[in-house]
Amino acid sequence: MLQVGDQVVYPMHGAGVISEIEQCEVMGEKKSYYVLQMPIGNMKVMIPIDNVDNIGLRDVISKKEVAKVAEVLADAPERAVGSWNKRFHATLTRMKTGDICDVAAVARNLILQDRVRKISSGERRLLDLAKQILVSELVYACKKTPEEIGAWMDEILEKNGFDK
């Protein structure tokens, strides 16, 4: 069972710290919730304790896994094929896996695609979400600020010819 102070990742939302365990009454039924404090936007998310396994809550990656994320960001992007609608759904499905390397690949691919030809507003939202998820987890894994992580990511992308 998770405890207050644990750092976890909530797929499609990002990483945070369990700040408290709270009892709430919902529709006449008392339930326990983890209150997750996110590092970006000072957002709090309540996660029902009895639904943690279904949600895919997981531990923050290790320092060793950060190197894998850097490799993904440095790799050549995958070529975008199909209509924006098909790309959008494929990208969304990939992000929902909760795998940090998938999220890094999504960010990298959308950044390059935007550089070549402006991405749609839907894809722009996915890019912003991918960056938020990536940065929030790397903040905890690397013990750095969101600004430092953003600069680190930009540096990796720039070394490989990618724009911000």
C-alpha cells in the first residue's frame, strides 16, 4: 500500500507526491482517496485507493531509466503517416500506456512534425500534455525543477537538429 510522501505516476496526468490520504463520502458511500500533489500547476488529484490497480498508478522511474528517456528524445523521429485524425488517435493510445519512453517519443515526434508543418490544435494539446507528463516525472527522477528539466530536454533536441 502506498503512503504519504510516495512519488508516483498517474498515466495521462503525470507524476506527483501523495500528500495525504483522505476519506470522502460519495453518493452515501465512504471511500479512501490518495491526494496526489502535482509539481506543475499546483494541481491536486484525488485517486480512489480501491481503483489504483485499474488506473495504472506506478512508481517514478529510476535515474538509470532517465538515460533511456534521453535516448528516445535523441533518436530520429518516426514519420507521421495518415490523416491528422488517425495520427491523433494513435498518439493518444500510445500516451495512455503510461510508459515514459512512449510519452517521450510522442513529444519528440510532435515537436518535429510541428517544425515541418504546423500541427493541428488537437495534436498541439497532446504535445503540451506529453511535455507536462514528461517534465513532471523527470522532476522527481532527476530531483530538478521543471525549468531545469525543460532546458535539459531542449538541449537534447537541439543537439539533434530539433527546434523547441
